[in-house]
Amino acid sequence: MNVLLILNDPPYGTERTYNGMRHAVALASKEDIRVRVFLMADATAAGKKGQKVPNGYYLLERMLGAAIRRGAEIGACGTCLDARGLAEAEMIEGIHRSSMEELTEWTLWADKVIVY
């Protein structure tokens, strides 16, 4: 099964991106499930490497890395990155600059699309 998760909310301040990544990691841990995650809008900031959070707080950088290690493919909306002043070089290794064209391809690829 192919699953696409689309994340929209900022990495911190709400828990939607956190819960989306919890879901992505759990799905990527299952056999025969291929996972893709598309970061758009404020969720693109979740992919920035070198995040600093208070001790004991969840770290999306770590969660994204776990999903990547489990085989998930992660793209970040290029227009959204530009709007937030983020360069692809600032992103966690394994996250690539993506586009609406790729999101369209991923949507057609997916058996299930889940939006957070």
C-alpha cells in the first residue's frame, strides 16, 4: 500500500505536524507500506536541521530522520521554502526540494492520502 501524508502546520505551537510524523513513522515501520511525506506551508520549517527545543520536548528533526531511515520519502514544497527564507541546504539530509508537480504525482501514486 502507498500512503501520502501532507503536513501543513508549523513544527511547534500546534501538534498536527508532530502527530502526522508519529503516524508517518508508525506506517513506515510496517512491511508492504510505502510512505511519502510532503511538507508544505509552515510545516516546511519542520525539516530544518539543527533544531533546538527545550529539554524533554519532542524534536521533529529526530522524527523526520526516523521516517527517512525506515524508507519514507520526504519532499518540501519549494515555493513554501522560498516564502520562509529556507534553502534546501538548510534541510535535514534526506529531505528534498519538491514542487506541486511532484505532489500531484505522489497523490496519483497513493492509495491513501492523509492531510494534517
